[in-house]
Amino acid sequence: DQQVKQNSPSLSVQEGRISILNCDYTNSMFDYFLWYKKYPAEGPTFLISISSIKDKNEDGRFTVFLNKSAKHLSLHIVPSQPGDSAVYFCAASLQGGSEKLVFGKGTKLTVNP
Amino acid sequence: DAGITQSPRHKVTETGTPVTLRCHQTENHRYMYWYRQDPGHGLRLIHYSYGVKDTDKGEVSDGYSVSRSKTEDFLLTLESATSSQTSVYFCATYRGQYYGYTFGSGTRLTVV
């Protein structure tokens, strides 16, 4: 049973426009949500996270929105740049100090010049 | 992140041979993990460790074993490699709730 779902395997946007990556989850006990970015031949790197007690967190061009009632989060990148082209993984952690993250399958973002 | 080193970075091995991948961290993190990444499957947890000599299975542990004799080293062993174990393997350590994991650069393993 996939607890964290990224239903779009790929997304293509034009440079300067907004990129919106979506993630759905099924377990209401998740208390922290994270986004990781992965370039080819490299390991994933942390991008941004949000606590379940918040509905928005912003870091420069990156904003994560959390809708707990819908069990949905999204990552907005504004404006998109060609260097943002990568695979983005959504992840979630459980309450109670669990140190294991549950990952989605990833969305490949391509930003076209 | 320079705090995690995976070796080797690339390896080609024959079916049926044993293979050991190494993960070395310099951050003194308690929790360490081995994941594999495959197209269409994302990141799947193989094994993890919550301290020296304390390990547990993940969702795809069959055919793999791990050992952690020191805080800084976490070894992943394929006892008898199969073609289905051709993958990219990532090691990670836990940095806390806000950052989650730090990943190594990965090992690309090909079993022929």
C-alpha cells in the first residue's frame, strides 16, 4: 500500500513560469513532510519541509503548501529555471519520533529555456 | 554532502558472486539507511540501523544483509548477486525531523 503518492511521473514547464508538483498521502499520522531534489548521478538533497501544524512554508523561490483535510501537499517553484530540472521526491515522517521516511516515486521536472 | 561517502561508486559483478557496498559517515549520526532506486519504484528501503549492531529490515530486504560494527560504517552485502539487484544504491543518515535524511552520492551496481 503506497502511503505517499506522486501521481505525475513527469512535468514540463517553460522557464520563468510556475512549476507545481503534487503529492498525496493516506496516513493521517504523518507529522512532517519533506521535498528532496535529485540530479542524475547524484544523491537526493533536501529542498524544503513543512510541519503538519503549518499550512505553508517558504524558502526563496520554493513554497510548500499543506492541505491536511485533503491529505495533499504541493511544491511551487516560482520562477522556474532550467537548473531546477531534476527529479523531485515527496517524503513523509510519522509522529512519535520515527526516523524512517516514506517516499513517493518522484516527479521528473523539465524546465525548458 | 561530504559527510557521507559511498564506495565503490560503480561496480559490475557476475550473477552469483557476493558484493559488499560501503557507507561511511563523519557526522556521528545514529540512524543509517540503505535504499535502492529503480525506474517506476522511486526510493525503496532495504535495511536500516538505529545504532551499532542494531539493524532492521526494510520493505525490500530479501537477498540483502547489513552490518554496523562502528557508528561511522554501514555495510550492505548481496550474498549472491542476481540480475534483479541491478540498481542504484543510496546510503543515508538521519539529520532530524526538519531535514530528514542526508544521502550519499550512490553506488551504481550492475549484475551481469
